Amino acid sequence: MSDQAPAFPITEKAYAKLNISLDVTARRADGYHDMLMIMQTVSLCDELTITPESDGNVFAASGLPYVPGDKRNLAVRAALKYLELVGDEGRGMKIALRKRIPVGAGMAGGSADAAAVLRALNRAYGEPLTAEELCAAGQTVGSDVAFCLRGGTALASGRGEILTPLAALPDCRFVICKPDFSISTPELFKKLDESRTSCHPDTDGLLAALGRGDLDGICRRMYNVFEDVPDRRMRTIRAAKGALLDCGALGALMTGTGSAVFGVFRDAERAERARAELAKEYRFCCTAVAVGAQL
Ligand code: C5P
């Protein structure tokens, strides 16, 4: 049992991620897949405020009907896992979520919330768990939580939890837009298994371009194997990428299993012009910048 009462209220930002590349390298016996991904934390974020609840309940409140408040919410699962690890089960808390990251977008919104809960609770309890212990706890909640805990620019392998920090991306702006549909992650993995996609990102070339700070070289090599899955929704994804490129993006890609798509722009003015243009067609459309490591 932790002898330190947590210092409430706790506030924390939960930053979204974008995939600069996404490769699926193997199907595993445990039902998951081995991945090789270059991930980047971006400034689009949810905001969390954690306050005590005297009834011993742990729940989330976002005001959105499609975001569950119970254990289906990764933030709640992360809080319960943390309380178990520090021996403080039975402590109630409300996790107020101000959601800005769209749900079902491939930007790890749920995982970012879970990671923010783990970071914030560990701070409030006086840092009893190491970064490694937090990552191990996060991994039990979801494959993207370990990356979201640490953040910045990283190469992720294994289920997504084996992280190698990388040099920051060269200065740039992202324009992110999301078509109105969402794509189920397990469904897309299944379609990938059933299809014969044979193209893979040039991850070594991407790492070399990152090392050189070569934004053009990075953008030329951005690649997500899920875009090759036979699924008619990918037509809409390709159209969104085309619209971003028409607006001057150096490169454009679907992030994760979608459905959000982003373009990389060299400067803020061009990015803002693109955002204004794309906002005519996409209800969700924003600009963002890269954010460094959180832990
Ligand atoms: O770990 P998480 O709950 O985020 O994964 C959601 C689903 O995505 C898994 O149930 C699995 O179908 C798929 N997945 C996978 N391989 C990974 C990550 C996720 O097959 N490395």
C-alpha cells in the first residue's frame, strides 16, 4: 500500500501520435503482429483533470456519448492498473477528459489518455514507479501506450512497445484531416493478413534521412502498409492524401489504421492555407507541430 496520498487535482495533456511510417513484419502466435514504425508525437492533445471520488469508483467523463466512462475506456483501465501497482485499490477518481483527438483516427487518442493517466498519477504519488515500470503497465492496457508515455520521435517495434528514441523531425508543420468514417483496427489487421500486400516502407532510408535532418528525404519515404489493404475506404484516404499534396504538402500519409490522414508542410503559412482549404471538405481538420519526449 502506498503511504503517500496523491496530490489532487491532477492535470495532464495527452498528445496524439502520427505514423511517419508503418510496417507489419510478422504475424505472431499471440494474435498480435510485429511492427516496425516511426512515430511522432504532435501538439494536438486531449486534456485530463483527475479529481478524487469518495465512493471508490474510477470513471471517465467526456460528455461525449461515444466515449465510454467505464472500463472500456483505456484511461480508466490505466488508472485501475496504476492503483493496483501502488497498492491503493479502492481509491476513487474521476478522469475528466476534454477530447480533441478524434476517436477512431489512428492517432492513439485512447492510448494517449491512458499514458497521460499513468504519467500524472505517478507524479501525484511521488514517482514510485520507474519509466520502465510505467511502460510495462502501459503495455497491458494497449500496444500504443508505451510510445505515448514517452513520446517524441521514436522507432517502435515488437507489438509497438520496444522503443528506440530518434532525432527530432526537422522543423515542419502537419495538417491533419479525418474523413467522417472510422476504421476498426482489428478488422484492418485481419484484411492485411488475408491480402497479399508486398510493399514495405524503406525504414532504413527513413532513419538515415531523419539522421541527416532531410525533410524531403523523409517525406518521399513515408509509407503505411495499411493503405495497400483492399478496402474501398482507402479510395477516400487516397483522395485526402491527394488533396493535401495539391495544397503543397511535401508528403502525405494515413496514420496508423486511419482514418486520419496528414500532410507535412515546410512552413506555417502554407500549412494554414492548406488547412483552410481542406476544412471546406473535412469536418475534422487542424494544424499541429511535433512535440518532444514527455518522460
Ligand atoms: O493492443 P491494442 O489493444 O491497441 O490492439 C488492438 C488490436 O489491434 C489487437 O486486438 C490486434 O487485433 C491488433 N494489433 C495487432 N498487433 C499489434 C497491435 C495491435 O494485431 N502489434
